[in-house]
Amino acid sequence: MPHDRNGKLVEVGDVVKGMGYRHEVIGPVLSITAGCSSCDMQVAVIEVLPAECQAFGRLFSANGKSLVILPSINTVTAKDFEIIQKADGTDAV
């Protein structure tokens, strides 16, 4: 099983944080592929983009502001991320 950048075991359901392809990613771990040295974890992400990016997602308006919500699944490398909350709701120690 993969470990995060601090050497902690990563499990499905843990909430992790780290750099994705374009920006920082925070989300729950959906799946883990044991035995891989890279691209061993999938993280659910919801990106919020300016309204000009409407072609990429669904447009929402709130408080007079329009934003695009883009749900995605990012495949990342566990050792480049850190656990910020365990699947059971406890803080990562």
C-alpha cells in the first residue's frame, strides 16, 4: 500500500492534499493501486473556475457571481500528497 510524503499509510476515504497537474488538490481518496511507484491513487476533486470557462463544466450563480463547477477524478502519486484527515474523521497524526 502507498504512503504519503510523511510516510503515513494512505487508505481509501482519507482526505489528502497536494499539487495536482495545474494547482493544489484537496479531496477524498477513491482508489489505490498497490505496487505502483507513481500514479497510484485517485482523488475526487471539485474545481471552481471563472464563468469564462463555461465550456468545461456547469455554470452556477450565487451572490450575483457566476462560477463554473467542474467535478473530476485526478490520478496522482501518493508520496507527493499528505493526509489531512483519516477516513474515520480523525485528524492525521
